[in-house]
Amino acid sequence: MLGKGVVGGGGGTKAPKPSFVSYVRPEEIHTNEKEVTEKEVTLHLLPGEQLLCEASTVLKYVQEDSCQHGIYGRLVCTDFKIAFLGDDESALDNDETQFKNKVVGENDITLHCVDQIYGVFDEKKKTLFGQLKKYPEKLIIHCKDLRVFQFCLRYTKEEEVKRIVSGIIHHTQAPKLLKRLFLFSYATAAQNNTVTDPKNHTIMFDTLKDWCWELERTKGNMKYKAVSVNEGYKVCERLPAYFVVPTPLPEENVQRFQGHGIPIWCWSCHNGSALLKMSALPKEQDDGILQIQKSFLDGVYKTIHRPPYEIVKTEDLSSNFLSLQEIQTAYSKFKQLFLIDNSTEFWDTDIKWFSLLESSSWLDIIRRCLKKAIEITECMEAQNMNVLLLEENASDLCCLISSLVQLMMDPHCRTRIGFQSLIQKEWVMGGHCFLDRCNHLRQNDKEEVPVFLLFLDCVWQLVHQHPPAFEFTETYLTVLSDSLYIPIFSTFFFNSPHQKDTNMGREGQDTQSKPLNLLTVWDWSVQFEPKAQTLLKNPLYVEKPKLDKGQRKGMRFKHQRQLSLPLTQSKSSPKRGFFREETDHLIKNLLGKRISKLINSSDELQDNFREFYDSWHSKPTDYHGLLLPHIEGPEIKVWAQRYLRWIPEAQILGGSRVATMSKLLEMIEEVQSLQEKIDERHYSQQAPQAEAPCLLRNSARLSSLFPFALLQRHSSKPVLPTSGWKALGDEDDLAKREDEFVDLGDV
């Protein structure tokens, strides 16, 4: 993948057949049973976690070179995770790795992280589900974080094999009830152990005060108001208890149709334009209901059709953009490129890797999302227009696009606290169905669509292209994606705030027991030690210079446009209503009927977009102003750290951005050491707050797999596999061909 175009020696020789090597010989297994038992590693259980089943004398394979080595140990399954406990812990555990998760170990798989389970019968791989008549000699587990675990059960007792395989299949694949999730067991058992970070100022948007603060921060309080009409979820269970609507909109309108058909405020730009979203009304059942819905929408539009809400552009994401089915299909193909069972499979797919990548369409979907966000940014920034995002429930693509627009336009969202607050506002309180989209209950595979992962991948593209603009690193984004499957945090385990509050006992007065207090994923100290948390903060981040009081006073009423594009002259046009003459068409569309055109023609939109896009990229980048990504084909990369981190053959030795980052952290450590000496001279008791991990001092041992692994053993197999030579033709014919140049860039 990372070395295409380079031909290694020995390409014409046949690859050696994989062999199984273990640290314990099979003939020693039964004779040394007592000794093995004495060396067993202790299973660490979280509060509320229970052991369900286990099997001993299981061989876990470790993928290296063209062979597979392994170590014996116990395979256990609890109501939280599947864990492997090696008899020789040092053989599997990398003591040098200091970026360790305190909740999920290197050989742990949370039940929610299991994607597919396969069994090997007579060297044939089959998917396992339901009740088995025959049990496999080898178990392969594909994880949603793209790890692959392989366990040999050949030397395990038959009854233990039945117990562990059946237990794993049942507890990972059988449909569950919400209350049976480990989330609730942990919350009940650890009520007195909740951790809160005093430095954490993430805005949760679960109070009216939080929304008012956001309105004031964005200067949106001039045109919009926070309402509490849904307090106690009396109006709509889909919406949060508090949200923001246009000031002229009567609150009684919100109560009709349970909040559907109401423009909900997301964010306001410095020039007064705003980003809003709206869910569609229920589809019509008869002419009478249709007329009632039409008159309701007419009333909403007439209310908002007056200054300053005159120019509003609509973006119908349900009919004119991606479908959830497209996202699901593309990701299903895309992830197969990284779920590699062994080295042989890796090299066999290597020669056609780029064609498989292109056929998945995942990178194209990312490009389309970024392009749509730039189009909306152009309307708000250059044309000073309000933009209304339309979607059936306004909880999937609305969350994705509105978050990307704010990330591009608002530098506050590029800080770690700002980014976390953005996710709370647009995704958690915005009603994104994490429970269904992540399929935590295993009740409907068709609902499992990685919309949030798509968002994080789009964010990574921005971080990769403009590192100094973001306070957080790609490692932060990677561990955030992993946190989707850790069921001790409430952040990504509910479909709506109402569902969370109801099931946590915060609703209703008859509840006898105390409301459960769950951790949020933003308490990073739960997962990582301070040294590891250092790797979540970007040393390249350019902080905004602080202005003194005199400067602030003089610039108080000026918009901080900085190096973003100036407002273009808007074309004179007749006054339009909320949707101009297309109102009737859009009303029909909201009621379930599609239309082919919205307000602007596609040609006009394309011209405006191209001018805006090219003009911005022709100027120096201001990391605290407007930020646009490059969206040309070669600029959209594969998020290597997340997708390739478990594949040793894909590593770049001492390469990628690891070398640069390690040198920066070494310099930070040196500066902090000098600061300590200065503080000692002034008898200061305060030590520097941050520390650079000492493992970075030897940057020569790092690879592109860092920080998830240090230097791995590099495969000696030729980059171009034997199958590749056959595909290219005879050696004589190959010698006559001209060399082809392949520009890889950064993967």
C-alpha cells in the first residue's frame, strides 16, 4: 500500500507457506498444566463487570512477516469485553508503549466493537452466527476499530471450545434490550467513582443557559431566541429540552406537529447570516391533513418573511445529496481493505489496492461532503445568505454538514473544547441516533450507517491539510472514533437526549432510586494518563494572539474577517419570500414529494463556488479566519493512522509526520526543563503543567504506527507479490516495457 512501484528482490520465488509457531510446544501443554495455571494473568474487571465464560490453552496469533507466531493463554468473555490473557504476558505486551488505554487493554475487545466473527473449518473460513452444529478449530474476530484477532482452538478442550465460541457469538450478535447494556451495570456499580475533569469546560447544551451563551458568543441573539417550550420533552421527544428558533416565531407553533417543520438555529456568522435546519413534516395521508400541513408551513414562512430573514437558501439533503444507503455501502467496501487476516492476504491485495480503494467510493463521498460544506460556506460568507438545511429527521446529514460548516467558519470549533462542544450541540443534542447508527443493540443491521465516522474522516482531511489551525491532533480524532464502542460513556449510546434522560432515571417524580450519573467521553483522564493525553494536543497549533484592552475597545464593533474573502456584491433581485416563488414546490417536497430544482440553478451555484474556492486558496491562510480544504481528487487522503495502524506491513519506518512531531515534543520537553530551572531560582513551587512523553526521545524507533505501536518488525517479503508478476506477463515482455511513474503522495 505504501510502497507501490518498488520491486523487491526475490519476486520470482514462491512465497513460503504460513506456519504456526508458539512459545509453548503442543506436547508440553498437558504436562505443564499446573505450571501454566500458576502463571495465569489476573483478569481485571471494571465495576459491575461479570465473567461469563472462558477457555484455557488458546493460542493467539501475532502477525509477523510471512509466518504467524503466537502465545498460549486464556480467552475470556465478560458482559463488557472479550479478553485474552497470555501465559507469558511480556511476549504480547509492549512495555515500551506508553500510550495505553486504561479502560480497554491491547488484547481486549469490547462487545460493541465486534464487527464479524469467522470460524475456520478444515482451512475454510465461514461466518459464524446462531447455534452451531460444529465448532471451529480457529476463531477470527474482525473489530469495528479494524483490529483482527485470530485464536487457535485446536489444543483447547472440546467443552471449553463450545462454551467460549457460543458465548462470544451470543453476547456480541444477539439482539439486546437497552437496559441490558453494560452502560447501566457500570453506572450502577460506579456511582461513587465518577470522574470529572476540573479543567474540562465542554459546553453540554443541556441547559437554557448554555444555548444563551452560544447565542451571545456568535452574536445570534439579535435575531434568535432560546426556548424552553420542550422542557420535560412535552412537545417532542426527538428535540432537546432547549433549542433556538427565530425570534418572530411564536412558541405555540413549535408545539404543532411535534417540532417538525420548524426552522431550528445552528450557528450565526459574524456578518449576520445564519445556519438553520428543519425536519420534514409527516407524509400526507389524505387531502385534509395535507391542507392543514400546507397552511401551517405557510404561516411559518409568513412569520419569518420579514427583515432580517429575507434571503434564505435551502439545501434539501434528503433528495439532492448523499443517501444513507450510499454511505453504508461505501464504508462496507472500504473497511475490507484494512481487515487483513494475515501477511499473505495483505500482499495479495496490495497490487490492486488503489483500484479497490477507488471502487469503494469512500474518498469520493468525503469529497462530496466537503464540497457541500464549502458551497454553504460561500452562501453565508460571500453572499450573506441564511441557509436552511432540510432532511427527513434533521439528525444525520444535517448534523454532518452543519458541523463541517462551523468547523470551516468558526475558529473556536477548532480548539479541543470548542470541538467537543460542537459535537455536543450538533450530534448529541441534535438527536443523532447513535444507538441505531452504531447498532449497539444488534437489532437492525440496515440502520447501521457510519455517519459520525464519516464526519471524523472529513475533519481529519482538514486537520491533515491545515495542522496549525487545530488544537487537537489526528490521534485525538482516532481515539475519539474508538470511544464510540466503549460502553461506560453515555455520549455515543443514545438516540436522543429524551432517551438518555428517561433511561437514566432523570425524568418523572416517582423514581425511588437516585438518577444514574454516567461519564462523558470528554473525561479523557478516564482513558489516558497525563503523558498519553499530551499526544492529543497539537504542538503545531497557532493560538490566537490576545489583544490588550485598548485594542479590544477599538475593534469591538468590527467584524474579524481577517483573511477570509470579502463580501461580494450581491446581485440585485426582487424581494423574495422565505422560499421565493418556489414555496409551494418546497412545501410539497417537505411533505414527501421530491423536486428537481431549488432556488439557485446548478450553473450559477457552480460559478459562485469555483470563484469563491479559487479566490480563497490564492491567498495566504489565516488559521483563525475562514478555513477551506482542498477537494481535488489527489488531495483527499486515506486516514492512515486510523485505518492502517494495526497492519505492520503498512508502516513507514521513522516516517510520516511522526518524526516532525517527535522533534517538536522533544523541544517542548527541553523548554519545560529550562523553565523548571528558572522556577527553582525564583523559589516557585509550580511545575509545568504538560509533560512530553519520554518515549519520544528516541525518535529513530518510531514508525507511522505511532503512538499505537512502536517500531514493528518489518516484513521482508517483496513489495510486489508473486501474483503480481504473473499478472504483468513474461519477464521478456516486462523488460521491454517503459517504467511507470506513480505519485503516491501521503497515504
